[in-house]
Amino acid sequence: MNILLTNDDGIRAEGLQKLAEVLRFRLKHRVYVIAPEINRSGISHALSILNGPVRLSRIGEDTWSCSGYPADCVIVALMGELPQKPDLVISGINQGENLGTDIIYSGTAAAARQASIKGIPSIALSLAGRNNYCWDMATSWSADHLEELIALWKEDTFINVNIPNCPEGPNGMAMTWPAKRIYNDSLKTVDSQDLFRWCFLEGDADLTPKETGSDCDTVFRGFVSVSCVYNYPVLKKD
């Protein structure tokens, strides 16, 4: 299988590098990596290439860094920068969860969405948590369940996967729906002598309710959350 691997944490991110290694040497897939040259977390579906060219730098075999954003990486890959069209696009493994409302802000999710818009099966992978990331566990789980995840993909969707950060591995896997996250954020401002006002976003634990069946609740209980996310808004009919 030919796989395009990207992320929003940047080309040097441990989750990306470890996943590329497992896909190449354990599963024997042809893996192309095009990822942002710096951390682009929280950039959502922004496109740098609309305002000018992006720069690719070859840093290894089948591996390039890109000056643009995650969605840019997918665009240039699918529009001719790879020698062959990928059968699958994987975005991740992200450092930290992308649950519920996070999907709106996530560059990880945006890269997967961009591939799906172009008709390519796509998966966004994230490892929940804030520190002491169990990358070997997460990459091993992803490799073991890759075929199952691909089978869940359908047109106009991408598969959003969040793995709990458990050294012993998750309790299992469950199909979920994205929760409506409630962020406990506040704004701190500092006025400086240069007449600028500096604004800092500070956050504490979120206030998202633990609704059974949601992606947030599922990861909280130690299970891998798998959500099939539509690329486009779904409108309710009266």
C-alpha cells in the first residue's frame, strides 16, 4: 500500500517519526512523508498556498518538510509531488487529543479532511494526554488496527481516532460521536512599555460533560475512540 503521512506537530515530531518507522519496516508499506517544517498545531484548515508558493525541502528518502500548513501538505502531495497517488492518507500521530469540538481547530483533522475531499481514504490519529506520551504503544496499536480503520472509511468522511495514553494499552475500541467540548479558558493581558498589549490564552481542565457514547467519555474510560466525521455540515430537514 502507498501511504501519505503528515501531521500538524511538525516533521520532527516523535509521533510522526515512530509511525513512519512502523508502517515502513513492520508493515512493509511504501510511506511518503510530507509534514510542516514547524509546529502548526491549532491551524485548522488554513491554506498558505492560496497566498503564494510553499517550499518543500527533501530531508530523507520519501520524506519532505513543507513551509505551509497540514492541508497544504496534502494538496501538494495529491496534485503531483508524489510519484504515485497514495491509497491512504494518515495524519498523526498527534501529541494530544483531538476530541469533539477540537476537530474544528485541529490541523491534524484538517489534513485528513483535505484528503477525503479529494476521495482518498483518510485517518486522523491522536494520542490523548499532556505528558509522558506512550508512543510505542500508540504506534503498535495503530499498526495492529490499520485495516479495521480503513474499512470504516466511506466517501465524504474521515476517520478520527483518539488513543488513551495508557502504558498497558487501551481497554478496547468503540465507535463514538464527537462531544460538544466546553473549554474553561480565560484571557490574560499585559501592557508593555512599547505601548503594545499582549494577550495570553490560559486554560484549565475543560468542563465537557461525560456523556456515555461520546468520544470524550470513551477516551476517559480508557478506550480508543473512533468517530466517522463528515467533511461537510449536515443540515437537518424539517
